[in-house]
Amino acid sequence: MLLNILKCEIDQIGTSRYAFHTNGYAINLDTKKKVKNLPDGSSIARRLLHLNTDYSTMKTPKGLPYRLWNQMNVEERREYVDYNMEVDHKIPTSKGGSDRLINLQWLTRKENSSKGNNV
């Protein structure tokens, strides 16, 4: 499989390295095969969005005071997002949306559930 490394983010999960392509798929670099599931149980879309989010410039999530967000360092922000936010497909997959990075965004659980499968 030919892989455009310029469109990938590389991440280590356990003992294996994975390439997360901006088109929404992952390749195990040890076996050179696409994977559908990650060994740590996270979704490929979630991992891709995490790898491409700049937490130092990310806007304050709804429902969280700006002052609190502003006091967090980058790792604390990432942990907050990891536990309190969900990956949302701007165009739902049920309406033809993809798992590509351009179609993904972080939303609070409340925002994501109220959005449902609307665009």
C-alpha cells in the first residue's frame, strides 16, 4: 500500500506505531495494514481529531468558564476534552458524511446529543 506520509500523523499505541491519514483511516506501520479498531479502544476519528487539535489555541468549550480554561495547560486541556467532549461529524455519516478530518469537530456531549443527525 502506498502511503502519503505528508497527510498522516504518527502515533504510538502500545508497542505498535500507527499512521492516521487525514482521510479518516489508520495503518499499523508494523504490519502495513489498515486497521478498523485501535488496541486502546479509542476510535480512529477521535484519535485523528486529537492529533490535529491545537489545544493551546482551542476556544473555550461551552459550559466551561473562560477563566478556568485559560488557567489550564495544554495537557490538562487535552484531558478535559478527552473526558468531556465527543467527536461530531459535521455532516452525519447517515447523510453521506465521512470520517475525514475536515468533517470532524469537538462538541460537548450535550451539544452532540441535541444536534442528533442534523447538519
